[in-house]
Amino acid sequence: MSYGYKIVVGLTGAVLVAAAAVLLTGAPASSTSDVFYRSMWGLAAGAGVVALGLAVYGLAYAATGKQRAQEAVRQSAGSTQRPGQYTPDRLDMRPVKPVKFWYNLALISVAVIFVSSAAGTGMELRAFLDMPARMWEFSTAMASGVFQVPDEELQSAWGSAFDAMLESVAIAWIGTLVGAVFSLPCGILAARNMSTLSVYIPMRFILSIIRAVPEIVFAVAIFIPLLGVGAAERGGAMAGAFALGISSIGTLSKLISEAIEGVDPGPLEASRASGATHAQMIRWAVLPQVLPEVLAIWLYRFEVNIRASAILGALGAGGIGRLISPPNGLFGQRPYPWEEIGITLFVIIVITMAVDQISAFVRHRVIHGKRVRQKKSRGGGGPARRGDPAGDPAPDEGGPKAAAVPV
């Protein structure tokens, strides 16, 4: 397909999309859905701009047709072979430049869909342009609450934020422990190299169902009606912990099963050859290989659950979220108490970062092991002395004075 035909195809497609979008604005769905109506007008506007641009580019391309034809004639005349001249074959030809027509068309389509989505959701460019100034205003208001000497009201805000955040950490810890206890056996049953198909397929199906349901749905639809809503003494914390625990089972079991499926098969074959039972094979051939990775997965899930507990708290499942969620939280007041909001966000960020650093340290220690420094041997007895042909040189005679070894 020549370049001119590609321009014609792109222009025709843009015009057709714009026309179809305009026609769909009169469809019955447009009268019942404002989002669909605005999206179609946004799609029509985006496709129209693309069509206009392609039309201008096509006219410019057509205007240079005579010059391109003359250049082609000149190149063909210059390539006439003289007698005795070397004739290049295919291996001597210059590589063909990759065609970017479909790539550029895909980028344009993404841009058009973006414009349509922005129009359908009612986004305004003016609000986007005003956002930096408003962010600076709100940030200074929140920072004034964090970096000033607290009075009685702000002291109460600091205490409430710390108490609620520690409650969120406790909820996340309980949920992670619940998920860890059940995820290891479920992960073993869901591993293809550890289970038969009669066990593997149903377990995978059950874990897929658990992962398909977000923890928010578990909390709102099941555990908050069963256990209560609000602060810890009213059952909200327990509802959040169990929602995170059930959701963690699906995710952790999948990751653990994939880790088990990737173990070295050598120890498994050796344990089978020695007559070990299935439980013994898991204990002595599988768990030693995957346990560091499993512990790292559990710690990472703990970090995720801390963030998720803040979201569940906004729904009444306890934790820091209940302080900021409307109608009784900070964002339910008018005007917004930006100083108290800044204190709450500061506490969330500091405690979350601290937990992340501790978890990262423990995870690195579990995976890579501890590195200790060997002490330099003293000048006592031992084979490693000068003049001992069977021993190594003494540490003070040029040998290694210390070494870091993993244990």
C-alpha cells in the first residue's frame, strides 16, 4: 500500500468514526445516559480533528507529487548500469525502513479514545489548569497543622491519628496471619507438581473465585453485617481483619503454588527414590527450598494489607480510614479541617514507610541470609602458622584477615 493510499484510508476511517459517533448521539442510550452522550460527542470531536489533520497532510502530500515523480525518474536514470559495472544483489541492498503507519494509527486511536473518555466523564480543562494552585493552597494548609506547636485540639488530633493508625496496622497483621495460616496448605494443594488433577483443578478454581472478589466486597457484603461496623469495640476492626484475611488467602496461595512449581526437582526425585511419604517429601524436599520466598511473600502482603486496611476503614471496618471518611470523618465536615487532615496523612505516611522499611529488611535477611565477619585468628597454636607446609599462611603474614560469609 502506497503512502497516498494509507492517507486516504486513515482519512476515510476518521470520517466514518466521526459520523458514527454523531449518529449515536441520537440513539436511545444517549437519552438515558449522559456519560454515553458526552462520550460520543467527544469521540466525534477527536475523530474530526484527526480527519482534519489527515486532510491537510494529504493535500500537502498531493501538492508534492510532481517533485516526487521527478525525483523517481532521476534516481532510475542514475541507476542505469554501465557495461562492466558491478551489479548489486539482494544482500547488498539497504534494509527496508519499517512501516510505522499502523503504529501511528494506534497512537492516534488511543488519543481519540482518551478525549472521548475525558468528555464522557465530564472532565474540564479549566479544573486541570487550576489544580497546581489549589494543590499548593491545600498543601500549605495541611503542613501548617503538622509543623506548628500543637494546642489541645491538635494534640487530640495527633493522638487520634496514632491510635487509629496502630489499629490499622493491627488489622493488617491479623489479616496477614489468617492468610498465611491457610495459604501454605492451599498453595501446596494448588501446585501442579504436588497434587493430582482431581485436587489441583478444584483448588485452583476456588482460589480464582476468592481472588475475583475484592476485599471491599468481603467487608461490606459479609463481615460488616456479621461482625459490626465502626470502631474496634463495635466489631469493625474484626470485620476488616477477616476481610483482609480471606482476600489474602487467594493471592498468597497463588504465589506460593507458583513458587512450589518452580522448585528444583532433584530433591523431590531423591526423596521419592528413598521411599519418603508425600508429607515427608513436602517437609524435607519442598519447604526448605520455598520457605524463604514464602516468608518474603507474606511480608509483602502485610505491607499491602496496611494500605488496604485504610481503605476498609473508610467503609466502617475500623482503622485510620474511619477518621477521614464522611459523614462523621474529617472529610464530612465543612469547611475541611485541613490541619487535622494534614496530621492524619502525615501519620499514615510515616508509619507506612516505617513498616515498609522493617519488612524490606526482614525480607532481605530471609532471602539472602545474614552476613557475619569472621574474627582474625590470634597468634596461638594451630596449623595455619609460618613454616607449616600443610597449613595456610597466618592472618598477619599476608593471608585474608576477615571475610564476610553468608550463614
